[in-house]
Amino acid sequence: MKKQVIISAPGKLLLLGEHAVVHGKLCLVTAVSQRFKLKAKSLPSDEFMLEAPEVGVVNYRKPLSQVGKGEIPQGAKFVEMALANFLKRYPQKLGVAITTEPEFKSTFGFGSSSAATVCTLKALSELSGKSLTNKQLFDLAFKTVLDVQGVGSGFDVAAAIFGGTLLYSLGGKTIKSVPIKNLSLVVGYTGIKADTTTLVKQVNIKAKKHPQVFNAIFDQIESLVIQAHKALLKRDDQTLGELMDINQGYLEAIGAGSVKLSQLIYAARNAGAYGAKLSGAGGGDCMIAITPNSKVAAVKRSITKAGGIVVETKINAEGVKIEA
Ligand code: MEV
């Protein structure tokens, strides 16, 4: 059994299908090169210790018997609930000190919470000698994210565990690898942090009020995902871009858009992108643009001029791994 491990897991970008995926439809997600890193050390005492300075958690400690109970600081929630769920499923005395070292800001919407959850569970799996399968890891991580957030499809958990590019549906019912090598994707950050839970709830309220309209939109979004899957496999970027533009129209219709996102999306389209859309919950975070290689520099300049921050990333990153 290991005494200390370093684990990393990738962030994610949702290519098409956000929100509809919460309602049982397929989405397309890719794992990105920015990784969440976490060090975990088993302790001789029955204690849980956490250092996550990037989210304001410094010198946090509590007895194992109290893990998952009482007031938990926002920045500690995913790691602590992951530990609580692990100990509930595999009862044992596993004192542990965890330090997080993300390579990306939690504000990007790259899925730092799910990556942190996955890294924690993978580390506990190694320290305890349980060697969970990816499926066991997924189920426990998805449960943890739902315990903390209350809502979510688990697509970000799947991307953190399996990596690559995936066709995914709610709760991991579909997790299918999409074998693409590369994609000419430009990512623009709005500078505004989106609150996934609030946005998902807002969409749910409207969907309950207008069930026929929203169900039809979610069906349409899924057919865009199915066509985009085919376009991706053929590397037909022009078609993929068109499908993304249509997906963006539906995301606007359900209330996931924002002025800043639209400014960056139009900036990308006007500079020659094949298509552009928001990525994730909407309201802020990032937009993505499928762009001909010859136009990448112009699209980046245009996004910057419109007030966005270009985020350099590579798609198809490797899933969760033991670094040391
Ligand atoms: C958020 O990044 C994407 C949503 O579809 C929520 C989810 O699938 O968990 C809005």
C-alpha cells in the first residue's frame, strides 16, 4: 500500500449539448490539457487535513469522525465529501493530508470541482489499496458532485476520469470514446464566473413552465450532438461549426446566453470562425470557436479586442493518472 501519491486529472470543455444532457440527452465533451493536481499522504492519526490555498482553504483539519459533517468551507466541500463518501463505502481508519495544486483557475468553468473530486477518490483508492475501477470511481465521484451541487449530469466527472473526447449521457449511461486526433478550437474566457447550479436550476424552472417547447429544444440539441459526432469523425469542421452556431441559438432560447458571451461569439464568427458557441453552463465562463487554421490568429485577436481572454489549451487530454 502506498503512503503518498500525486494524482492529476484533466479539465474539460463541453463541445455541444450542455443543459440538454442534464435532461437525459447526449453531449460531446473533450478533456483539456490543463490539469488538476493533488498530493495525498496517509497520516498515522485519525485526521483529515487539507491545504487548498487557491480556493481559500489553509490549514484545514478535522477528526475523521467529523468528516462530511457540520459547516464545511465552500472550497473544501468536494474533497471532504469525496472522503466522506469513500469512507462510507469502504469503512476504515484512513487519516489523510491532502494538498491541491490546480493548473487552471476554478473561474474558467474547466471543471475544477469534478477534477478535484476524481483526484481525491483516486488518491484514496491508492492509499487504501482498494484500486477502484474507473466505473467505481465514476459512480462515487458522480454521487459526491450531486451531494455537493445538487444538480449535474456527470459529464465533467467522466472527462476527468476517462479523458479524450467522449459522447456522454446522464449518469454515465453512455460513455463512448470519440477517436479524433485534433480540433482547431479557439477558447475565449469572458472573465465572468458562471454559477452552474443556479443556471441549471433556472433552465429547469423554465423547462417545467414550458415543457413542450423545452423538450423539443432538448431533442433538437441531441440531434445536433449526433450530427456533430459524425462531423467530428470526418473532421468536417465547417459542418461542425454550423452545428455549433445552431446549438448556440438553442442555448440563447433557454436562457443560458449572456451579452459578454455573445460579444465574444460574434467576434469569433466575424473573424472567420466556422462556428462558435458558449461552453458549459453559460452566463459567463468560456466560449469556443471552431476555426480554419488560417484564421486562428485573426479569431484570437478578435476575441481579445472584444474583451475576452484567449485560453491556450489542447483537447483530448489523458484521463486521471498517478503522477508519482
Ligand atoms: C455545465 O458545465 C454543463 C451543464 O450541462 C450541467 C451539467 O451537465 O452538469 C449545464
